[in-house]
Amino acid sequence: MSSYLRPRSVLRLLVVSGFLVAGVAQADVYGDVSTLTKSGKTAQAIEKAEQYLGTNPRDPQMRFLKGVAQSKAGDLEAATTTFTLLIEEYPELPEPYNNLAVIFASQNQLEKARGALEMAVRNNPSYAVAHENLGDIYARLAHDSYNQSLKISGNNRALRLKMSTLADILQPAAR
């Protein structure tokens, strides 16, 4: 057996190494965008995502990260567009539905949020976050319905107790 590599073997090694390096570089870009978003540097995250998407426009993961950054930046209109387009092209992905539902819920569009979350759990029945968010939406819808019933029926002690219990559930957890 020879101790040197043939030119063809060297070429194969270089090609494989190139793919590995490209994969690591790609993972770094995702990590960078995610880290920038989490640290509140959303403008930088969006810019970095857009640069990457300039050469990889259909990449669903980067488009999703861009939508998350837009949402965290408070640009809910842009985030809604990003998630909606992502859903149109990749309807099987549950995460864009979940994030779109969070935006709808923040705008008190509970029926739209419910519909988006139902699609998320239909696409991935094991997606625990979407199930939890769907439960929260159902609780908010129940609270709204109980509140409407209370306005109609007046002072109903059992109904007030239900509303109080739901209000406790809907309070953000102390951190």
C-alpha cells in the first residue's frame, strides 16, 4: 500500500472538506443570527439574514430566523409577511404557524391564532410549544366567552369563580 494520495483521492478529500467547511460556516450564520436576535441586536440579525438570503433565497431556516428577528424588533407586519410566505412555500413546517399565531394573539386576533396553532399541531403532533400555546388561546377564548356571559347574566358567582381561575392561569409566570 502506498503512503501517498493519488491526485484523484486528493481532489475527493478537498471536495469533501469543502462541503464540511461550508456546512460549518452555514451553521455559524444561523447561530450568529439567532444570537444577535436573542441579545436584542435585531437590526443586525435582520441584516445578516438578508445577506445570507441574497444567495440562498429559499432557505426556510434562515427565513424563519429573519421572521423571529423582525417579530422581536416589533416589526409585526414584516414578520407576518415573512411567516406567511414561508407557510405558503413550506406548509408542512409547524414553526412558522406557531410564530404567526403568537403575533395574531398579541393583536387579540384569537381565532386566527387558534387556526394557525391547529395547523402547527396537525403538521407535528409532537410539537409541545404549539400545544401549550393552543391551550393558552383556548383559555383566553373561554375567558372572553365567560366575560360575555357575565355581562348578559349579571352577577353569577360560579361564572366569576371560573373567570378568576382562568385569569390566574393566564397570568404570566413569575420568573
